[in-house]
Amino acid sequence: MSQVEKFWSGQRILERWGISPTELAAFIYQGLPAYRMAKGKFDQIKSEEVNQFDMDSMTDLVFLPTHIKDFEQANDLSIKDESDGNNVKLSAKDAREFGRLKAEQEKWYSSITAAVQVGIFCSTVGHSVVRREIEGCVFDIDQAIPFTTIDIMWRAIPDKYKKGAGRPRKE
């Protein structure tokens, strides 16, 4: 085994599977390869040696990620979401702000979609467009898009696609 291989700690495995040290010892008895560091190298421990460890030192053992993943697949072990340990509960104020930002993000995505559709509409309609047509096109996509956003889209349309000043066209 190469010395540059990465190992996972026993603590990480306990948290990954949400098990106790005793259960981890049982898995080692069932054939899960475990290693310990001795004299600057990693030696695989035999399942009989697990009896020599107390349960607190089960976290001192290390495991190869490939062995862990193979063992999980072979034994249908469920994995706890490892990212949960890094998440911090939000305060009520922060949660409200986060919700508001998520809603703004959705509006942003919807506005981008509408802007692209307006561009396609303007280039394929075959005549100069008026603002009312642009508003109709945008509202067909999402009625929650504000008029200020439609204003920005209207100003961004090249003049060659806009109906200029003069008598309104008959509809």
C-alpha cells in the first residue's frame, strides 16, 4: 500500500454511518479492513486485535475510502449527510433574509429567461415592436416580473427593433 494514500479516521466513519464504536468493531469483525499507524507506517489490524482496543480508541483507527465505499455497497449501509455537520442553524432574522434572497434569485432567473425570449421575439417578429408587445411577451413568461425590469429590457433592445416616434401603428 502506498504511503500517499488518503485515509479516513474512525471518527469520520462513526459520523458517516451514525454508529457507535461497538458497531464499528462488529464491522471490522465482518471483514472491514482497518489500519493503525505504527512506527511511521500503516499496518492493517486483524479482526482478533479489535479486542485489545477499548471503545474510545476506535476513533484512532483509520480506513481507506475505497474500502469504506465497497463495504457500504456490499452491506447496503446508509450514509448520513456529511455536510450536516458543517451547517449552522440560522437565526430567525438570517432565515428571513435567506428566504428573501432566494425569492430575489428566482426573480432574477425569470427575468433572464424573459430577456432572452424578448430578444428572440424582437428578431423574429418581422416588424418594429412597441412596448406593449414587449410587456405582453414578458407577462406570458412570468407575471411577477416588475415593470422596472421591463423598463431595463426595453432600453436594452436595439433601436432598429423598436417602433420609433410617430403615428401609432393600427392593430
